[in-house]
Amino acid sequence: MKTNLDQNSIANEHQSQTKRIERRRKTIQAIYNLTNYKSYHAFKKANARLNLFFGVLAIGGLISCFMAGQFGAIF
């Protein structure tokens, strides 16, 4: 009976280790996909979106400098 319990715990440990490895592989793949593009066109589109995001962020920062009270500090 004891050996059967030991085998079950070993199987559960192996299964959890396999899940951990799979989760780590998916995370690494997601990071790779964020930084490597399939074509130059995909790179240009991502770069344009990033430029737009930083432009909106800069305009929001400039506008918040001229807002009265705490709203500008919160913004």
C-alpha cells in the first residue's frame, strides 16, 4: 500500500513539473514574439503604434502641467 502511495505522489510531482516547464516555455515564446517580427511590415506597424502611444503620453503629460489643482498631478 505504501509503495502505491509513493508512486502516486511521484506521478503528481512529475505532472506538476511538466506543467511548470510548459508554462515557462509559453512565457519565453511570448517574450520572443514581442521582440521578433515575422516581416519588416509587421515591425513598421508595431513601431507606428508605439510612436502613437508615446505621442499621446507626451501630449497628456504636457496638458497635465497646465491643469489646476490635484487633477493635473493625478493625470
